Amino acid sequence: MRPILSRPARLLLATAILAGCQTTGAPPVSATTNETSTATSASAATALPAAQQQPVSFDEWLKGLRAEALGQGIRPQTFDRAFARVKLSDRVNELDSAQPEFTRQPWQYLDSMVNENRVQQGRQKLQENAALLRRVSQRTGVPPEILVAHWGAESDYGRGTGGFSVIDALTTLAFNGRRAAYFRTELLAALRILDSGDIPPERMSGSWAGAMGQTQFMPTIFLKHAIDEDGDNRRDIWGSLPDVFASTAKFVQANGWRAGESWGEEVSLPSGFPYDQAEYNITKPMSEWRQLGVRPLNGGQLSGDGPAAILVLGGHQGPAFLVRENFRAIMKYNPSTSYALAVGLLADRITGRPGIQGNWPRHEQALSKDERMELQQRLASLGMEPGTADGIVGANTRNAVRRFQKSIGAVPDGFATKSLLERLRQASGAVQAAG
Ligand SMILES: [Ca+2]
């Protein structure tokens, strides 16, 4: 529907691209911006419902959907009004099937998400809405700056909520998308929202994958967590800031936010640190990290008991972060470690704390999809067990990279770059020559 991607679409795709290189190993169940899972879930294509194997006309399909919706108690006039001018969207199909060719490095993503402009805007929004944010924060334990940072990350403080009709987008994806069953559930949830009168269909806008309004909630998340804070009997995450902040806070609280604790911090690691322990899924009590020599940047000792994990998204040459339980709560909004880091750092900057102190290894180039697959194939041929050669660098691939790094005496940080692929090519060439 537009010649170039809008800012929110680019933002969401960027998240998807990053999730591709930093998938957490968890099943792809993004709570809100579902693009993350859509673009990276290779297994989704294998789970087509039976209906997909016997194509039906759109009219027949719509009849079936109407019967199902009415069976769930949605009023016929709601359904008919929602679908009066429904259009299948080629653009949605295009975005759904887009496979990212190039991965952005974490610092490129963070540069775009936590830039000076975003920080300044965030400070202003925090001030403008101070009383409201304080009230919501006191009730839920989620700090105002975290609410503002989610808002900034999801929709650039409400400016980029996606220009798609949610009904059109979800209908397109439910009718013939790769994950039709999932989107059918979301479409029925969207109809339930319309039926409850929260928003008229023509104002129900969102991303190409149906993430709605300023919070970018998927419809099922809206039904569970959206709040009418301003008391007009409508949960309006499109136009009401009280509703936006209260809904975000309820969702983040439900995701396990611990009041009074931070998301984490940048830390310094000693030389000889066991970088094979720097992985999102490896958590340890704080006492163990202290023993391993992990320190706050400004000296002293780490506070709290843990559990926490160490993240080095740019390998051992880049900054290191200790991430706590609240980091996991942020990730339930969008299951990408880079996303959660962006929200945490944006919140820090908004409240005047410094940004990242360490330097990223900006000379390290990202791998293309072909190169990622080559990396995996070469690791497999050396017996490093990277899992399926699908071009997605997750924990399995990172651990295989670590095995290879150990085998050549390099620091086992699992960071897959062009220079690492080059060393791998040399090593597998050497193996071939020896064989
Ligand atoms: Ca309201």
C-alpha cells in the first residue's frame, strides 16, 4: 500500500530481523508485535491446518468464519459491519513472506531505537504525563520510564501505529497466510473487541500482522490486558493515553515485573571470563557472577541475589550486560534480546542515566542469509552440531560457534560474523586437505 516501508513497519521488520539472529529458543509466541515470530518461524509452514490443503473460495471461507464468530456469541451486525468493506491485502502477504536477507548487527538496531531524538522525546513525554504515569506506576509497580520506553519502542510515542486495517490484515493472514490458524484466533478476538464497542472497525488500525494501536497489542493480548483508565467505558489504546499507559502497565506487570528492581545494567567482565556462560538462557545467582568477577561499571559490587544472565550481543569485544528478571518481563512484550535491551536502555536514558559505555565492534560485518547457512553447514561438517542449517542463528548455532572457537583457541563468545566465517572456511579447507 506504499512504495517504501513506513517507519513502524521498518521498526517491526528490524525487530523481526534481529529476532532471527538472537532467537531465544523459546517457541515463537510474541505477545504483541507478532511480526517477530512470523518472519522467523521456519516451522510454521509445516503446521498448516487441514483447511489450507483444500483451498476454498474467499466467500465460502468467510461464511465459515461468520458461523464460527456467531457461534462464539459475536453479534451478526458486528460481523457484517466489520466485513462490509473487507479487502485482502497483497502488501500484507508480501510482508508475511518476506525473508530477511541481511541481518542487522545489534548496535545498528540499538542506534535506531535509542537515538538522541527518541531519548529527548521520551523525557518530554515523561514530564507531560507525569501525574498519570505516577498513578499507573504506583498501582502496578512498573516505573514510568519503562512505560514510556515501551511506548517509544512500539509506536514512537504513538506516531507510528501502523496504517493497516486490522480486520483486512488479519483476514488476509487467516485466509491464506503461513499461520492461518493462529491469525484466525486473532481475527475472532478482534471481532470480539469490535463487538464490545471499544473501537469502531474503521479506527481499528495496526501493523500488517494485526498489532494494534499505540501499544501494538495483538487482539488476544488486548482482551486480556487492555484497560479503560479514563472511564469512558472504552478500552482505547489508539487514542487515549490513560488507556495506553494503564494497558501497557497491566501487561508488563502480568509478565512478571518486579517492583523496585531494575532490568539490569552494563557490567565489566574480567579477562578470562567464561564467555560460554554469556547466554540468555544461562542464569546464575548474583553470588556466582560476583565470584566470576562480574562488576558494575562504576566499581563496587553487584546488588541483589539474582537470578541473572550475562549478554554479550556483540561478542567479547563489545559491551556486556547483566540482565535480571525484569529483562525477561520486557521480553514477553517482544521476544528479542535486542528489543528488551533497547527498552531498558531507553528507559535509563530517559531518566538521565548514561547510555552504553563500552564500544561495539563496529568493524564486524553481519552475515547474509546464504552466509549464515554456509556457517551452519561448515560447523556441521566439523562435528560442531549447530542444528538445522536454516540460516537462523539461535542458541544451537551460537553454541556450535563456541565449540569451533574453543577448537582454535579463540574466545568462545558465540558471535557469528564474517571474520568468523572466514576462519571457519580456512579450518574446513584444512580438514578437507588433510582428509
Ligand atoms: Ca477509555
